[in-house]
Amino acid sequence: MGAQWKAKGKAEAANARGKIFTKLSREITVSARAGADPDTNAALRMAVEQARKASMPKDTIERAIKKGAGLLNETVNYELVTYEGYAPHQVPVIVECLTDNKNRTASGMRVAFRNGQLGSSGSVAWTFDYLGLIEATAEKADANAEEAAIEAGAQDLEEGENGEVLFMTDPSDLMAVAAALPEFGYSVQSAKLGYVPKTPVSLEGDALAEVEAFLEKVEADDDVQNIYVGLAG
């Protein structure tokens, strides 16, 4: 829906599932730093809900929570590192990584961006809006996305082809809007802060395939958590 690019699943299903679990585990671990109780830690609660919807085993979820809350002997400190640059054809890209080794991640990003252009901090961020992004689906036949957005306090929305809706909020309103949407017939699938392109680039044919191949290479790095691309979807 234009907010976040996702790989198209060319790898085997088992490998893809493993990568999803790794990313979700890292999100849970980082969120759990603010407390191990999902009832009092909204970010952790949302991360756990996403993991459950992805069918992550309960013991894996609990271990990730304990790791982040410092309840295990092992210590892993993940840091959020953001990279900016351009894919082929001057398509702006923002890559968010969660890493326990910034040198390794930086090296991986330099390799991944060989067919593009790795920029400095702020080099492309100005072409995006930083917003709260809530992916939701209608639970009721009479659910009205525009009405839900207004009543819940969202700033804008994008409707997908299969009934999914991306609600966009002010960053500070993310959790409040996510909590309100179920009252208006929408089930929240994910809620996080992210980037939406202001003027996405439209490509087709070989040019689009070249950009997609570039993004797949970036996505393949294990430290990559989210990719945002200024490409019209």
C-alpha cells in the first residue's frame, strides 16, 4: 500500500518463515526493554500480537520477552540503525535495521547498495513523511474506513484491493488510534512508526524489475527490519 516494500517470497517458504520469526523476535526483544508485561507495555503488546498472528511458537515469544527484559543470563543489545539512499532510477529508499553489530550491518548495507547509491543521514528522509502506520482489516460488513479514521483520530488512509486499510496517524497518536479502531469494526494487524513517500516514483517494465531486484538484495540482509521505498504501488 505504498508504505513499506516487502519481498515477494522467491525463497523457500521455510526460509521466509524463519526470517519473519527472526524479525518479530527482535521487535519483541527491543520492546520488552520498557517492561515485560504486555498489559502495561503497549509496544510490546502489539509486537506479541503480530507474532501470534504469524503463528510464532509461544515459547519463542516468551524467550524473546525475557531476553529483552534482562531476565536471562544472555545479553543481546539490539540497536536501531537507519540507512538512506537511492535504488536504481533514483528511487529513494530508507532501510531500518535492528543489529547487535553496527560494523557488520554497515558492511552489509554497502554491499546491498552497490547497484544503487548509499547516502548520508537525511539525504532522502525529506522525501518521506514520518507517521504512525496501522494495517487493519474490516471485521464487520458495514465497516466504513473513512468514518473509522475520523472517529479514531487517524490523519489519512489508503484502502487496498482485498479489504485491508492502512490508517496513517500523527506519531504520538499511534497507539491511541490502534486501540480505538476495533470499536469501529477494524481488526488491527500491525501498528508501528514508519515512512510514507510524499511523491512516489512510477516505474514499469525493466526499470521496475531492476528496482525490485535491488530491494530483494537489501531485504536478504538478516539485520534488515523494514524497508520503505518511494515507489508508486
